[in-house]
Amino acid sequence: MINRSFVIFLLGSLVFCLPVTVLSSSDNISDNSYSWADSVYNSMTLEEKIAQLIVASPSFLKVNEDIYQPGFISADTYELLASDEMPTTPLSPFSVADIKEGFIIPYMDFPFPSQHTISFLDNDNKEFLKSYLDRFFTFYNVKAFIGLSGIDDDHIESRVLKSPFSQRRDDEIKIYDMPSYIIGKLTSSKGNLTFYSAINSLERVLKSNSIIYSDNFKSDYETILRVFKERWLPESLLSDVCKKVLAFKYETYHYSKKEKESYEIEDFRNYDDYLNMRKIYENSVIFFKNDDTDLFPLKNLDLNIGFVSYGDGDYDNFKYISHLYANTLFKEIDAEKYDLVFFLFNDKALSLTEITKEVAQIRNRYKNAAVTAVFAGNPSGINIDEILSMFDSFIFTPEDISFSWNVLAQVVFNGIEVKKPTGKLSFFNSHADKIAAMPSTRLKHSFPYEVGIDIEDLLEIDKIMEKAIDRKATPGGQVLIAKDNKVIWNRCYGTHTYDKVRDVQPGDIYDLASITKIAATMPIVMHLYDSGKISLSDSLKNHFPEMAKTDKGEITVKELLIHESGLSSYIPFYLETIDYEKMEGDMYSRRETSTHSLRIDRNLFVNNSTTFRQDIYSFNPDLNFNIPVAQDFFIHYSYRDSIYNRILNSTRIPDRGYLYSDLNFLLLQKIVEKSHDGSSLDVIAKDLFYGTLGAHDLKFNPLKSVSAGKIVPTEKDLLFRGQQLQGYVQDQGAAMMGGVAGHAGLFGNVHDIAKISQMFLNGGTYGGLRYFHEATVNMFTSQVNPPNRRGLGFDKQEPDSDKSSPVSDYASLSSYGHSGYTGTMVWIDPKYDLIYIFLSNRVHPHQYNRELLRMNVRTDIQDVIYKAIGAEKVREK
């Protein structure tokens, strides 16, 4: 026999319970069991027979000597698992687990759902739950349990008493509630409910070989006994059902005496059960739609979204998940203007009178706002007509647990699909016409096993990041993996800085460096190409006639995109603004001295007397010096034009071939902004993409709208700006452009980069909106001019194994993305429907910290991911 304390200890192992040995079909309620039942039945009194047919609620006290003992006593599942009590004989009352309200035991990942949830599930989900219960109770030696609800041909709801050791459906015994449920549901349509109709109801129950659940055993037992003693019904009616109950108890009693196998804790890690239980809660959501609203599914997320919560529920989980999708606020609704208000409540707050008043106030306050009800809990008290008369739509799930609010948020923002229920909805049958389906159009926040990856295969990522942080390759970082339109890994590591004051949080934003190219500039370029406003063959002089007189005029858009423009890789614009006349001695030294103490590289120091020209910079803003380069440091507004003039006057080698250059994207920025009537790159990107995508944390110059605490610091810039950079772009050229440049300047976190990455992976669509044609995505992300590995604006896997590659050797040739100088990377692989995002601030506190590069942290993590999905190498070194 398994030790009970060991059994409870095993509960800490996920949603477990592997199949255990059960009786063979010949060991089910067998001929021997019925022979015993026949012999016992003939010796039983009427009182004993009737008592055997009742399942008493937990309020029944077995010490009551005035009446016979019931056949079964329902019990709380957790208490039953912890109990050592066994029936002394097959005739003793059996304690049976009652799962009507669901159950949870310590360390269980998900509660077993209540009957309310189960009633909304399809047959596949119900079959899983039945199998799960059989395995669960078999292992824990629970003799019998009151199982899942069913609805018979007369639309009468019942439950089932069954043994987990029996696999035959005809061994189950139906249970109907007594007496009001029987009277109300099983009688014919008589005017008044009388004692006679209860007799008719009782007769139908017993003829169907069913038994009765009683909340008041003494009263119900005496009522039934009176029916038979006064011969309203014949005693012969008891024979079949009573014998079935006796045989049922005989079989389970003898099985409970058998020796069970012992198990190790490793035997109970069952990710299939964990995944299936998650899906149970996901599939129990119902969406009610008013005929006059097209609010859902939400397409454009450029909305002001607020919350009203009523009652005591786990609403913070809903709000947190919502913020991963859209620009929502972590506070109750206030005086701001809202486009959409979520009214969150549960069955503990089901006072429609008060809710009606609250909703009326919201409607009055926000005249144009849509108001959606989101509810979790027991549906029995819900009046759908009243709810839908108050709200534009109603999203409901019958289980008020933390995970339910997670699911509801993902449903609202279309991360999880809602299907129309296929079963009989006992609560909502009359409103079936208002139940609608909602598609999944955005990333779902899930876990690795849902896409067939064992989480154990990804844990090496944690070790790589821990090692990187220990060796000070970076103070911290964020890693996100999405596969098959599901975020399966989203973890934060380390701290903002090496002083370890602030841990990295999911909402913190990083300087993305050159990811700006594919997350800001490229989407706009692709949009312009899609709309016919630019062509790859366009030359710069087509857009800027003044360039016709320079050797830059013949550079085409294609050459800019594939880095074959002939321009140099970069121009150190900031060094050209040093006031060399005031400098004493040489600017650089290979060793630290009293005159050269500012270290800018491993073995490079700068003259202490280095200053910058006062006609270009000022420490105080005014009408001329109004472009912030860093905190309390401003550049003249006209210098942006000087940067472009410097590029036009720079040396160009037309036949140089491939040379990566930031200058190309500064020129692309100029094309983009001219094509949008002079609007700046940041405004265009927000208007075209970030707003509707819900990518609210992708932004340039984040200090304008984000608290400094959420922005991860980068370099301590000793030479140029003389300060620790936080919220100001690390790239000096982008800083001189006012923080908005085609090659750098964008800040963001992994969540929002994932949205635009998934849009690319989807072929130009996300959230139900199409941003550009699939053919455009395919063309821009393909290698276009071998042996140059580059796509149009995107970096690619290097197909030549003799050359170095920017990514893992497992990344497919169809994959694409970009890395960033500050220690960032985004890589998208259509072959595996895979997105990998890595963010860090490896340049903190000094840009010459190259440990992240030497350790190959980004590509080592990528290797782990590809190995976990079973990818094969495309490059052999």
C-alpha cells in the first residue's frame, strides 16, 4: 500500500498522474459481484435498500443512530486524498470525491474545473477530463467519485457516480438531485408541484437505474421511505438499481484491498496533462456579441483603454496580460478620455442594480467609449438579456481563478481563439444566437510544450545568461522566443546596471541600436514600395534633384538597402565638432597619463582638454539650440542639414561592392520623410505601425513619455556627452539627429519587437490588419545579389560556410533579421515559424566591453533554440 504522506508529497509535480495498472475488463463489475449483490439484496430490509440508493452531502453525520447509513457520502476531494479511512465492509458508507465545484491540491498547477466549466466543453475536452479523473483517483485509491455532468435525451442534467477502476460505461450510475431538482425537472407539465409529481419523478429515476443526491439525508430518506411504506411505489422497483449499487460497492471495496505499485517522483511529470488542462480553461470562454456592435475582434489597437473592476477578483492578471497587447493603464478608470473600457467582475459582485448604476456613470462620462463586460465565475446568476442591454459585448468564463483572467485578456486581444460551443449550454441555451466565435490574430502567450518543445531543452538559456552576467558581459537582458504564433519563452535576467539596484522587468525598454533599421525604417520603406511611391531602381536624384550634381545622385534605393552604395561604413560626425583650437597636445594616447585620463577603449585614452564647439552645442536650450543630445546638452537645430551635407561630400567608391554602412539608412530616412510630407521618422512609424500593432513601447526619445526607471542605461559616454546615458540613444550620430535616425534611436522591449516580427513572419498581417503584401515581405527578406548575403534592408544567414555568419549555423537560409551594437538581436525564421529576440546593454558602462561578443552569447542561445526544435545545421565549418 502506498504511504499517504508520500502521495501528498508527489502532488508538487505539475499536473501529473500517469496511467497506472487497472483491473482488466473481466475484473469490472463481474458476475461474482452481481451474485453477491443478489444474495445480499434478498436479506436486506426496505430501510437498508433505500439508504443504499442515496448519496449524502458532507453535512450528514455518520454518528446519527436514528437512521440507516447512506450508500455513499460525498466528500471534499482534498480531504479525501489525505484521509486513511477505508470502508470496513462493502455495505459500509463509501466516501466519494465530489468534483462538482472542482478541486485543487497543494502545488497543483491548475484546479480541476467545476461542473460549470465542464458543461461548456466539447466532447474531446470532456473525454480528457474523464480519463484524467480515472487515472488520478486510481492512483490515490479513491473508491468512487461523483463525476462529470451529462444531459440526457430529455435535456435533464445529471451527474455520474463511477469507480476509477472500471473502464466500462455501463458500470456508471447516474445521480439526480433530490427533491426539488427532481420535482422541477422530471415531471410532466402539471400546474402545481405536488407530492404526487415527486413520486412520478422518483419512479423515473429508479427505473433508469439512477440514484439520488441529497443535501438533507434524514428528510429525503424519510420521504422516500414513506413512498414505499405507503405503497405509492412497489418495492420491486428498487431491485435492479439497488443490486447495481451493491455490485458497484463490492467491486471497488475488493479492489481497494489490492497491493498497489510504488512510483518515483519522475513518473509524474506529464506535460500532456498540463497542456490539456490549460486548453480546458481556454476552451471554456464564451463570447456574447450584440447585434449592433462590431467592436470585436479588435483590429486597431491605437486606443485609450481603461478598466473598472467590481468586486474582489484577480483582475491584476487581466490588466498585466492586456498591457502586453495594447496601451492599457495599470490603474482604475480616471478623468482621461477612453475609447474602450473593460468592466471586470465576478460572481462575488453580482449585484446587477449596482452594476447598472456604475455602467450608466461610465456611459455618461465617456460618451463615445465602448464598454465591454468581462466576467469569471458561476453563471447561474447571470441574466444575459440584462448584461447585453448594458454592455456592447460580454466575454465570460465559468471559473474564477488567476489563469482564467489571463485567458480572458488573451481572448479580448485575440491571442486565443474563441469557438462557438458544440455542447448543450444549460445556462445559455436561449441565447445561443448571441454567442459568436472570435479568431486568434495575435501572438498567444503560452509555454514550450504547446509547440512540442520540452522546457528542459531550453533551460540551457538560463545558464548561458547567468554565465554572461557573472563574467560582466552584460548586466542583464531579456530573451523572447515565439514559435507557431505563440510566445513560449519570455524571461528577464540580471539587473539594469552592475550595482544591482534594479532587476530587469518585462516592461523595461532597451536601446535597440541597429534593430531600428528593420523595426522602423524598413517597414516604412516596404509600405512605400507597396504603395508605388518608391521603386528599388529609383536613384537618389529622382527624390532629391539637388543630388544630381554629386556622385551620390546615381545611388539607387536597392544599393542603399543591400549596402552596395559605395559609401563608407560611417562618419564620426561628433569628432568633427571638437574644438581642436582649444586642445592642448594630441587628442589620443595609447596609455593613461595625467593629460590623457579619459579611457574610450582598452588601450586608448583621450585628451582631458577635449571640448566641443560652442557654436554647435549649448548646455542651455533656446530657440537655436533646441535639439537634445543628452541631458542638459543641446545641439543647434541646423546641424541635421550639416550631417546630410557631410554625407553628400564624403568619398564614394562606386564599385566597392558590399560594405555595411549606417549612412545608407540616413539617406533612406531622408527619402521616407520626404515621401510623408516632411513628417519625422518616429511619427511615421507610430502612425503606420506601432499604434495599430499595440507596440506602444517601441519609441524614439523615450524620456518624453516613459519614466527613466523603465529605461535600461547604456554607455557612460566620457568623451562626447560626459554622462551616463539613460533614455538618450547611445549612437552619437543618431543623437546629433535629435535621437531619431534611420539607423539607430529606437527603444523597446521584447514584447513589442515580437509584434512587428510576427507581422513580417505572417507575410505582412497582424491583428486582422494587412500592412503590406506577402510578396513584398518575401522579396525584401530574400537574398537578392549573391554573393552578398543581405536581403533588402535585412541581414541574412551566410550560405558560404567559408565566411562568418551573424547567426547560428542552424538558422535556415530563408531566415532574416538584424543585430545591434548595444548587444541586441532579432532573428526570424520562416522555415520553423520561429522568432528569437535578445536584448541587452552590453555597452554598459563602456562601449569597449566586448565580452558578449567573445562569448557568442546571442548565437549560443540561438543554438539552444534550434536544437530544441530539432533543426539541422545548414553550415558546416
